Amino acid sequence: MPVLAQDKSGDESKVIAMEKAWNQAYKSRDGKALGSILQDSIVLVNDDGSLQSRNEFLTGIDTAKPFATQQDNPESIKVRFFGDVAIATGVSRLSGVEDGKGFVRRDRFVDT
């Protein structure tokens, strides 16, 4: 008997909502909100290739210099499902002020 593909549109909406919650919590340096989103076993890969545990990341959020991101807009988010695993990929456009200097950048992300 063939297995029919399940409608994942509701799950996709949940993943996209979580991505947006992550962006907002990161932008506002809300360690409590980020802690509620991140699983204990997560490994974060930084821009320079270094790795961080959940605790290292959250400690860094608490001690990081604030930055004023004026705009954080996802240009694209695509969600793919592999069984019970969702992988979100996309590009965010950020602009604001960091260390007294204006910036505009595009960040690519992959979240599992």
C-alpha cells in the first residue's frame, strides 16, 4: 500500500514562526527567550567556523555589547522535511549600528 505524503504546511508555519521568534530574541539580546528556544544539545557554528554549546552561546548573549539592529528582514526562508526533521534555510538582511558604525549585511542561515 503506497504511503501518501503528509501535508506539512502547518509544520512549516510553526518552523517559520520559530525562526522569527529566534531573530527577535537575538536582536533584543533576550537570553531567557533564546534559552527556551534552544535545546540543551545544540551546537552553534559561528561566522568564523568556531563552535559554541548552548551554555556558551547564552553566556555570550548576557555579556555581549548591545547593538542596534534597525532592520532584520528575512529575504527568504525555505523549510524542507526529512521524516521528523525540519531544516530551515534562508537569507536575512540586517542593518543597524554596531560599535558606533552603521552596517548593512546579508546573513545566510541553516537551522535544523
